[in-house]
Amino acid sequence: MNRRRMLHVFKSEFGQYEDAPVLPPETDPQIYVSRNALPQPFYLLCEKDNVLSQISGRSRVYLHGSAVNWFRTDVGDHVYVPAGTPHRIVPAESGVMVRYQPLQAGRQGAAWYCDRCGAELRRYEWEHHNDTPPSDYYAAACARFNQDATERTCAVCGTAAAPVDLAAYGWVPELAAASGENSSLPTTPQRGARPGLTAEHVRSRWWLRHSSSGI
């Protein structure tokens, strides 16, 4: 996976929620960089603690099921996200966001919640692989979420969530595109695809926050 230098964080064309690593691959914790203008289309869950830092622009960071509902971030602000806490970045102004994350990040997931009643709609999880761009996992999870309207419909109040516009985020990896007509992602990577992104890593099941693994 190509890595851009941290010194070029303001010059490089980072993508929406790209979470591109910028330090040498053995660095722990690793630093991931995105340039965001659109609301994050899901809540991200991480098995390990994370810290977010606003480098430019302004945002709100929403936490689900937490004692604190949201933080406002201006340039230089940091947000500590405890392990297993669903969180979502909503920019108020386009800018660069940095994520500090352990090198061995473990399990991660994307979750959606009903806009009307707050019930969880769907959650997909995977094992973070350092050689696979995080945005590939995000794109695949969103593609799975888009496949079936029943997965986007709240079982409590019946409200349906809109599908994610993958193109708006620049997320068009091979496996996300291939999953459009299938009920699950390919069980093996396609020729030329990056390693790690398979149906075994991105799958539909409930990811209990207080599981035996500590999430």
C-alpha cells in the first residue's frame, strides 16, 4: 500500500475518509489521514482506543451509546474515542482529520442507526489488515448495506435509510463493485485485488460491544 509522508499532509490529495497511513509501516501507533467534506456515511467501531485530531477545518464527532453525544472540533482539537464506541465524523467545514490508531488494530466495524428512533439497523465487521486500505473495507461494507432495502429498514419503527452514494466518496474498489448483485462479497479476492478483503472479513452479524474480546 502506498504511503504518503506526514510532512505533506496539507499538500497531498487525501480522499474522503481515506484513513491513509502516513508513517513507516512498523510505526506504532500509526497515523491515518483523511480530507473530509461529506458526513461519514456510517458509525465506525474500533476494537482499540483511537484519538482523532482536527488538522484543518471544523467538524462534529458523534458518539453513539456514550455518556457524551458529540464533540465539536476546531483546528488543534483532539477527541479520545474509547474502544468499541461507535463514532461518526460530520464536517462543518472541509478539512483534514488525523486518526491515531494502534498498529495491530484488531476488529473494526461499520454500523448504521435509525435516524428516527436510534435503533441499530445493520453492522458489518472485519479484521483490520495493514496492507489493505481502510477505505476498501468501508466501501465494501457500504456496498453490502446498499444491496437490500430490508437491511436498511428499521425493525422497530419501519423507517428506511437511504443507500450510500459510493461515488460521492470516491469509493469504487473492485470488490465493492463486484458485490452489487450478490448477497455476500466474493469468498476469495479477485485477481489483482488487495489482500484481506473477503467475505470472511466483511460479513453480516451482530458485533457485541461488551464481548469476550473486550469490544
